[in-house]
Amino acid sequence: MENELQRHRRADKCKWVVAFLAIIGLLGCVIALFVKLDRQTTITTLGGEAYEIGLLDAAGKEEKGETAIRTRKGVTVDGFKCEIEDDAQIEYTLFFYDKDGKFISSSAKLTADYSGTGIPGGAETVKIMIVPTHDEDGKVSIFEVLGYANLLTVTFNQ
């Protein structure tokens, strides 16, 4: 009788140890999943629909004008990069704003890729103005917006 009681106690201990290890393993998997999902970022590419005809002045304010296109809204500076097509006949300027939408500064006119370095401190968003350098009539038409926008690939984290 005592031998059977000892075997029963050992079996109960084994069951508790296995159950405990299973719970620890499950918790570890859940934590690993949360960490992985938290680190996951989505890289977004700005499309032609994000642009409109118009200018941004030296103070970062929107102006009417038909010689350039600009982004309708600012995009985050997190992971921000620009890649210009080879032989693209455009130049672009970046305008940086803080979290409240207050203008901080702008870049020089760029004709090469922008890797995201040199973003001013406190900048949260950026707007882009693209100016064609060889437009036939000097004015951007509604039909040309998508063509000029596609010459500059803009990506950022979302």
C-alpha cells in the first residue's frame, strides 16, 4: 500500500512540474510575440495622389503657384528617405515641422538621393516641394503631377 502511495505522489509531482513548464513556455511565447509585433514597422511609399500643384515659401507656408508640386500633408521623419530617378529633370526641397506643425527649417534644393541624415532636432514631419527644371511651358498641369511625383520615391516608417 505504501509503495502505491509513493508512486501516486511522484506522479502528481511530475504532473505539476510538466504543467508548470508548459505555462512558462506559453508565457515565453506570448511575450516573444508581443516584442516581435512591437518592433514591426511598416515602410510606406508616398504615391502621386499625395501631391498637389503649389509652392512652399521660405517660411514653409503654402503658396499658390503653378511652377511646382508639393505634398498635401506632412509625413513622419521616422525612416524618411528620398530616391530620385536617374536623369530626372527635377529638384526638390524638404521642409521640416515640429509636432505642432510649426516650421523649423528647409533643406537646400536637392538633385540627389536623401538618406534621412541631417533632419533638424525636434522635427516630426516633413513636406516636399518638387520643381521641374525643364518643363516646356514652365507650368505644372494637373496631368503632369503624377509624372513628376513618380520621379521621386519617398519612403517612411508608419
